[in-house]
Amino acid sequence: MTGSRPDEAVRIHPSARPELTLSIERGDITRVSADAIVNAANPRLLGGGGVDGAIHRAAGPELLEACRTVPEVHPGVRCPTGEARATPAFRLSAKYVIHTVGPVYRSAAESRPLLDSAYRSCLRVATELGLESIAFPAISCGIYGYPLADGAETALVACLDTDHELSGVSFVLFDAAAYEAWLHAAARLLGP
């Protein structure tokens, strides 16, 4: 797997879930064709930097308006860490944006359960919406400081172990370091 060119998608059919195609690719998640793309959001759901800002820019101002209609569960919090909310995708090729909030990294013991929950929550929302495919970024692995190797393993395990009905799960990673981390984690977990 690690010998692939960064501009290629690596497709994996896990033996434990033959109906599922996992894809690891380097690219821009706003250009992906999937039923849903995942936004690594902040709890307010009102846009931000990194993936969040890129998705809001590509989807257009309607996305911000849709996010404003998501009810707050606490003052200033529309989506608590580890949970997910869906909105239409507007100008994106996806049907939905599933917003999730990953943890700011503190330690593996404290942060891993929250990151795992973020991935699993997205998969549950996608299944509830009757979707077939979803594309994830490297949730929490940017400014939130989550270590890439641990983030990749947590993401892959969550997507393989969660009861969902998706036939396609993609990880669309913006930079080479994240792409390589996901390839190495997949090789460790799934073999060559």
C-alpha cells in the first residue's frame, strides 16, 4: 500500500466486511463525489479554518445559514465533541455535509474515545439518512493536535467496527503526512 503515488486512491476491501470499500486518497474533500462529506467542525458550527473553512467556502453562504438553524444544546454549542449533525451540502457535489466535532488532543486515554465517537456518530447519521457513501477528513489531526498515527488507527477501527450500511467509506487527506499515516494504519490493521 505505501508504494502508491500520492495522487492515487488506494481501495481496500476488508475481509471482515466484503460489502465495504475503504478508500484512502490524497486530495481536496470539497471536490469528492460522495453522498456525504464530513466537516471537522467546531461546536458552534459557524465555520472556521482548515477543512471547516474550505467546506463552508465551497458550499456557499447557504451552508452557514443552515448551520445557524441547528438548535443549540448548550449556549454556543450546536454539536458537542464526539457528536454529529447533518445539513444539505448546497454547492458541493455531495448531498449532505455531516458536521462533527473531534477532540482537542490531551492524551490518548482522554481523547481517543471522543475521536472514536465522532467517527461513529457520522456513520450513524449517514445510515439514518439512507446514504451509501461518506468521505472523511483527518478529524482532529490539524490544529486540534491529534497525532496522525493514532488518529488514523482510531478512524479505521471505528469505520470497520461500527454497524452501518454504507458501501463506501473514503478518507480524503489533504497532505502527504496524513495520507501516509492512513496507509500505514491500514497496512497494520488489514495486512497487505
